[in-house]
Amino acid sequence: MDKLKAMANFVRIVDSGSLSAAADATGQSAASLVRSLAALERHLGVRLLNRSTRRMALTSEGEEYLAFSRRTLAEFDDMEQRLEARDGVVRGVLRITAPVEFGQRYVAPLVNAFLKDHPDIAVELSLDDHVVPLLDERLDLAIRIGHLPDSTMMARKIGTTRLITCASPKYLHGAPAIDCPASLREHACITLAAQGRQWYFRQNDKAVAEEVVPRLVCNQIRAASLACVSGVGITRLMHYQVADELADGRLVRILRDFEPEDLPIQLVYPHALALSPRVRAFVEWAGEKLEQGAPAPDGA
């Protein structure tokens, strides 16, 4: 049994969600993947997946082995890249994750340009607002917004952003004055489902909460910003998420004196001593461009 291939097949089955999807992704038959998984389970002496005709679920042993497999495959891939890069050519697959809105606005265009400059590198770009461990998910690089917990990862700050409150001139025309967070009680608000009904502000260097009554609740940032532009109500979003709308006057920033502290935007990657050539190439190539491209929250 090719243990490394069996391990890679196991990870692909889990990531794909089904044997048929994994077969399509790998170019193997579903029967071949079943045999590979069965051989791996026999070798390990444990069941990794509980399978039925309708669903698959990891066993507790499967969850542990999945994390181990991701780390092992990532380390093997990194070593291959280091050895191959000795000829001066950086190649391989670079796996990047970023928040959805930031990724669409700033990361994806840079990735497209990076691929044109580096023909031997392929990129897997995953845009996801959930924070996932890099090693467990075999990711090489992440763009994170917010303060990071202590870890063995390196972090390069590429900018800052801030949670801001905004409305359209159309909505503000003739509306009651908004001079403090408590004023929001008299206004229609647009909230994100993840935010809940409490909006936090900074007043006298202390965090204060204001409960709002939403007229519209969205689960997507773009839907909230579009509703705000159309005059439905007031919303709170990260500055970079509405920078264009603020710049061209479609939205107006309000309650600036009560805004929370800035949040760092950072490139996060493994320690420099373990940095693969493809990650180093992207960090060096894109880091400065991201620093220049991300709008500063002290602007409009």
C-alpha cells in the first residue's frame, strides 16, 4: 500500500464530502477510492469514516488522523518545493485563504496578477469568513483581520480597518439628528445576522453597547451595503467593505467620534525558517501591494 497516496485519498474524500466527488477530483474511480480507504483502515486497525448510502461521518479516530494527515502532506509538499526550487524556479500549489469581501476586493486581483508573473505556480484561493487553522487545512497563507492569538505563525501587518457606522444621504435627509449612539433608537437599522442587535461603540475610552431594532437583517455584507445605499437604513460594516461607496458619496460616515479601535489586517504564514519558496515568493511580491491597496480607515 502506498501510504502517502492512501492518506491523500482519505483527505480528498473528507474534503469532497462524498466518494463520487472525490473520484471526480482525483481522476480515480469510486471503487478504487473505497479500496484505498479500506486498506488504510486495515493498516491502522481503526475505522476512520462511518459510511452509509446517504452520508459519511468522521469517527473520533478519523478526526485525529485527518489533522495528522493534513500536517504530514503539507510538510511533504513543502520539502518537495524546497528541493525543486534549488534550480531557481519557484513552482507548486499555493493555498491561500482570506475573508470573503476582502478577498474579492483586494486578494483575488493580486492573485491573478501573481499567476501571470509566476507561470510555474498554481493557486487555490479559498474565501471564507470562518477562521480555520492553516496546518490542519493544508493552507500556506491567510489574510486575517483582527487581533491574533499567540501562535507559532508569522504575521506581517499590511494595514488596518475599523468598524464604522454609515448611511446614505438619501436616508439622512430630513431624518432625526444622529449625534451619539443612543440616537440610533430613533432610526431604522440594517444588521448582519452575526452581529446581533447590540452595536458596540467607544465612549470615554470605554466600550458601550447600544441595542438597535433592525429593519433588515442580512447574512451577507454586500446585501447590507446595497440596502444602506438605497436608503433603507443605517448599517455598520468594516471600512474597507464600503470604501468605494464612501469615496463617491453614496454613503456618509456617521458617529465617527464613537468608533471602536482599529483592527490590524495581516498576512499570516508559517515561521520564516519553515517558509516554502512559493509562500516566500507571494509574501514578498504581494505584501507591499496589499499595503498600498487596502484603504486606511482614517480617510473618508
